[in-house]
Amino acid sequence: MKSFLVIGMGRFGTAVAQELTELGQEVFAIDENAESVQRIADDVTQVMQGDAQDEAVLGAIGVRNFDCCIVAVGTDMEASILITVMLKDLGAQYIIAKARSTVHAKVLERVGADRVVLPESEMGCKLAQRLAHTNVVDFIGVSDEYSILEIHAPKSWVGRSLVQLDVRQKHKVNVLAVRHGEQGALDASPKPDRAIEPDDLLFIMGENKFVSRVVELH
């Protein structure tokens, strides 16, 4: 289990916080708006109403204790840049920041963000992946070279165990997790002897060219 600090409870921040909680992670959410805080309170581990642009507030939270800090206030460029700078100064281990443009993204990277997210761009990539491959359930661009895809298990893999498939060696990708059916529980650490079933959804990660080849196995 990892710990996450999510700053800003707009649509993006709320979605990230809720999804991380559903995946069994510890989530500390902060927003200066009382209604936003109240709305997310039951969905995360801990919530706080406060101004993240105040260095004393961030210092009191103890940002260096989180595995990852997510700056989700991308609509306010000045605020997101300031918060990113302060997180870096306070010793945050890993910073992900939301940007509203490529210029904004470059500034965030220069002031200390380890990864910058352009939600509109990533949504476009997700839509393209879904339109091009009906077996792709979801898509996350980790970097320019690597992606994580949630896909329906290839028919040729059904009935075989992960160790038999040896996907890392044969296909150059990693199976991070398995979910049996869209409503099933997520197995975040599938055992090597776990057999792939017809309704399984697989979370695979690898270089884009290798991930694409697995998608084409259907």
C-alpha cells in the first residue's frame, strides 16, 4: 500500500483520489473549499480544508512522508507552479502535477515536477486506443515510451498460467494486475500459477511497441 497526497478536489483531483482509494491506497486530500472537502470526505483516508499555497500548511501535513504528491490544481497556473516549488523544497519524494497547456507543463517540469499530466491530451489517447482496439478497456501513458493498458485477456492466453505464458520474456511486457470481469475484485499481485480465465481483464505495462503487439494478439 502506498500513500498519496492529492492537492485540489476539482474533477481531476477528485477522480484520482477516489480511484486510488478504490485500489486500496492511502489518500490524504486537501482543498481550500469547504464543500469540496465535505464531498470527498467519505471517499478518502483523510481530508483537510486548507490553502496548499501556504507553505506552513504543507509543512504541517508532512509532505515528505507521502510516496507521491499530486498537484491537481492545473486550472490556476500560478498556484500549481507555486505548490510544486514548495513541495520540492519540503522534500516531497515524487511529484505529479496537472498542466493546462504544454507551456505550463514545461514550467512545472523545470520547477520540480517528476511527471506532468495533460488530462485532455491523455483522454484523447484513451479514446483513440478504444476506437482502434475494441479489446482495450483503458489506457495510461506513463511516458513517451511506456504505457499501461487494461485489456481483455487474449483468447490464446485463456487456460494458461502466467508462468506458462512467460509474458515478460516472450512479449516484453509485465502483467501488473488481473481483474476477473469488469465488476470483479482486483488481484494486484497475481501468482505465477494463476490461470487466465475468459472474462479476465489484464493490466499490462511495457514499451509502446510491445504493448501494441499484445493488443494485436486478439
